[in-house]
Amino acid sequence: MAGRIPQTFIDDLLNRLDIVDIVDSRVKLKKTGRNYSACCPFHQEKTPSFTVSPEKQFYYCFGCGASGNAMGFVMDFDHLDFPAAVDSLASLAGLEVPREQSNQKRGPDHSPLYELMNKANHFYNEQLRKAQDAPRAIQYLKQRGLDGQTCKRFGIGFAPPGWNNLQNHLSENQEKEDQLVTTGMLVEKEETKSRYDRFRDRIMFPIHDTRGRIIAFGGRVLGDAKPKYLNSPESPIFHKGRELYGLYEAKKHNRHLERILVVEGYMDVVALAQQGINNAVATLGTATTLDHMQRLFKTVSEIVFCFDGDDAGRRAAWRALESTLPYMEDGKQARFLFLPQGEDPDSMVRQEGSDAFLERIKSTALSLDTFLFKELSDGIDLNTMDGRSRLATDAQPHLHKIPDGLFKQMLMQRLSEITGLNTDTLETYLNKKNDPEPVIEKPTYDNYSVPAEADYYSEAHYEPDISHNFQPQERTFERKPFKKGFKEKNEQPVAPAPLKVGRSIYAIRHLLCNPELATAVKAINELEGDEHPDTQLLIALIKTLQEQPKLPTIALIAQWHGTQHGIRLQEIASLELGHQPNDEEFHEAIERIRDTVRELEHKQAAHSLKQTFSQKKPGQIDSAQRSVLEALLEKKKKKLGIKPSTNTSK
């Protein structure tokens, strides 16, 4: 039964497990002093910069900034959402995950829909063996070069001819039939309200989400009827702009994927797998979206798009490129493979074999920068000044989408070489034209699977109950630059610059060592006038610990895992203060922040009154303004050491 996972269970689970064992089972660690190290599993490197601390029970990479505790590592390495990561670690510890009843409003319970889709898949699998027309379907699959093992791996089935086969098999009652309509498995005529099977006389391909649940189907017609391919419509559990056919199967086959091949159809995915190429995925009747790219780059660092070489294929490739640009951080790679006209990955791999096909990718796939400038230069005479100017103008909005980093700088350098404009001029033009625009369109759904089902625990059920406005940010790893010009034999990543220890950082560091200090902090709202991010983080920590006073440091840091604030907490937790933190120093830091806020408020009030008095004569000042002025003067006297006035006469 779905519900919130008790924090006490999570704390106990983390205390039972050793992060060294968790990480070492996935990445081979080497003992280095008190800690363990390895090459980071989250970015490519030759020299280990990934450190695991058994004492602090967290990991940190000095190369890319990835950090967290055992729970966070399992989430990021195994590509799991929070509840699935808890289940995985609980299974390892031999524990059953408890669930609390929650008073919070939950999303609708879609478990009956998943159950129904699973039954539909069993029906189609059975029909491929037993239906009267099954031999014809099997013959078709053999002609496409697919064997029984591949069909079983992808769950391929058969929807026999006829209008009511699935309906008769699964419509036990009106409720079940209505659910079949909801999932799109049955079509309801608007005029007569009569219902019939959507998929008829088709090879059936189940579509899974990243948790392995069947959320939709694709059907390929056996003959020449139209449409050749038919997908389930959108439903409460299926959103085609988010899902990728074959991604679940690819990750299940190899959880250490380094590259993903994006093709146009599910038959291409299955045909490539038949030939031993098990890292292909396909979009589901849509262009490649930002949501697709976020999910793909969460899984791998290199993506190869494979399209037909005709005009339609190039248009599809260009749309894919536009969706890719916002995610081209340093270390990410995208390439574009165009097949000979009239060929697709299915026909190509059967014709030339897997080795030749992989060699084709290696030798002919265009890098993103090559494809970008080649397409933008099409029809432009680069031998003319106005042609080069046009290229720079056309390239500007595309370059602006790319996150700042070395890759963006290299693209600017390449554009500089083509146009003859220096990079400073190009960068000034780029920033001038597009300052107001956001760099990236943020997706509005969970990175790992479709949200809001009762058996998928929504964020409200497992995230910290923080009632104020400060919220963890979207998960991201901030990459740290490597030192330029180092030799191969001395190659070492550069650790982040030492933190400048301000009052807020000092207080946070003390709080991480002694969480119980938070209970003694009064009037937190007086600190909120300091808008510095570190102070806002400090306030959030204090409020969280006052609501959950027994929350251990590990669990506290875990609540911001994978966010910019989580990275900041890891940096602060790693600070060496040179002495044992004590209560007095913590409270002194809090009071200094409070004094800063008061001073700021004093200056703001004084400035406001100054503006008011400059516009009024003395006789026009009202009693309230006079009282504020007198209070400010008394504070000023106190600050200067002058004895406060006892004369209150006006």
C-alpha cells in the first residue's frame, strides 16, 4: 500500500548500511588513507577524483561535484527514484519498507490501469501462440529476422483480426471496460457510444516506463493497411512526449550504458537488438523533446541520432538538435548518423551486419558542431561578408541555448574561424541579443517515471516537510574545471577553492556537527532579512531541525541531495574548523547575523525617512514619522556611546 516512508525507517536503514559496501558493489574502490577513492562513475576521467568517506558516510567527486549519501548514490547510479532506492537498500538489509497513512491529498490510484495493461500484454502474447492467424504473424516476424528469444525479451505479441477480442477477454464488468477506454485499448464511438478494440491484426509491442510497468502499446500492421504503425493515445499513465521505447530494456540489459542510439521506430530497436546492438531507443510518434533529452542525458553521456538521409530525416535531426542544445554540458556528446536514402536501421543492420553498422556510426556520424554549422551554412555564400554575417546571426539563438562551459567556448571559437569575427565580438553580440531569454525550458515531470500514482510515491510522501518558502532546487551536478596544462603523469583534478567562512557558513558547519543547537534558536524570522543564499540555507536547516529535532546529520544532508544546496552542504560539511565546535560560537554567529539584519533594516528606515523629510516641511511631519525618527536617533546615540535622552517632550 502506498504512503509516506517514515523518516525513522530511513534513518535506521542508512545506519545499518555502510556506504563503502554500497558503492564498492558498483564501482571498485581503493583504500586511500582514511577514505576510499575511484574514478568517478558520473563523468569520464583518467585519474580518480571520486572519494567515499566511511566516517562521514557520504561520497564526493572533486571533478564534477557529484555528492550524497548511500541513498543518493543508488538513486543516481541505478537511475532510481527515491522510493525505488529505499526499496533497493531495504532489500539489501533484509527489511520490509513500512508505509505511513498520509493526510495529504494523493493523486489518483492508477494501479488498476497498470494491472489491466499487464493482462492485455499476456493476452497478446498468448494470441501469438494460439490464435488462428498466429502462423501468419510468426511468419512475418521471421521475415523481419526476429527469433523467439528476441520476441520474448521485448514481450512482442499479436492482436488478431476482429473487433472485440480484447474487449471480450478483459471486460469482466462495466468498470473494467471503462478502464480499457481510459487506457485507449478500446475506442468509443462518439455518436453511438459503442466500443471496439483499437488494435486489430497487428504485431504488438508493449511500451514500458522506466520502472518496467506497461503503460501503452504500439502496433505494426501485417499487411499494407494504413496506418502502418499505431500507438496508444495519451492516457493518465502514458505521455508520449516523455517516454522512449526500448529505454527500459536497454538499461535492464546493461545498467552501465555509455551510449544510446536514438532511432525512429520500435521495429528498428528490436532489429538492432536481434543483431546484438542493445542500446537503441525510439520516440513514439513524436519529434525528440526536451523531456526525452533530459532523460537520456541522465542515463548516458553520449547520444547518437540515427535518421534516414532524405529531407524528412534531416528535418527530424534538426528538431532533435534543437532539443539537445540546452543539455550540452561539458562532457556530453551528441552525433548524427544519416543512412543512405531508402534505408532504415532495421534494413541496414540486416544488410551489412552489426560490426559494419557500428563502424558506420564511428566513421560517418556527424558531430553536433559539424551538423549545426553545416545546416546553418546551407544556401549561404561564406565567401562574402554578408554571408558570414548572416551565419553569425543565425547561429546566435542556438549558441545561446547551450550551457556555459568549454563546449560552448569551442563552438564560439569554431564560429569565429568561419566568420572571421573574434570570439569577444561574438560573445558580446550573443549576450546582448539574448539576455532576457531563459537558457533551458524546464520539464514539468519527474525525471524517472510518470508521477501521481498511488503505487508511485509522490514527492509529498517522501520529501521533507518544510513549511517555509525555501525549497530544494532541481537535481544537478556542478562541474568543476580541471587545471590547464598539466602533464599526463601528474594529472590531478583541482579541488574546489576553499570556502570563505562567513557567519552563515560557520553556523551551518556547527549545526551539522551538533543538530540539537537548532532547538535553542529563537525568532528565526528576524534572520530572514538577510537574503544571502547561505543564510537562507541556514534558516531552512534550523526550521527543519526544529520540526524534526532527532534528525541525524546524514539524513539532513540527504534531504537536499543532488541540488545546488546539497552540494553546498557537502562543501561546508567537509570544512576543517581546526577545533571542536561549541555552542557559544554557534549562537554568537547567529547573533551577528541578527545584528547585520537589524543594521540593514535601520539603514533602510533611515533612507526612507530621509526621502520623506526632503519632500516635507517640519510642520508637515506626522506623529508616527516623528516617533520613528526619535527611535532611530536613540539607536544612533546608543551606537556612539551617548547616554539616551530621558526627555520625551515633543
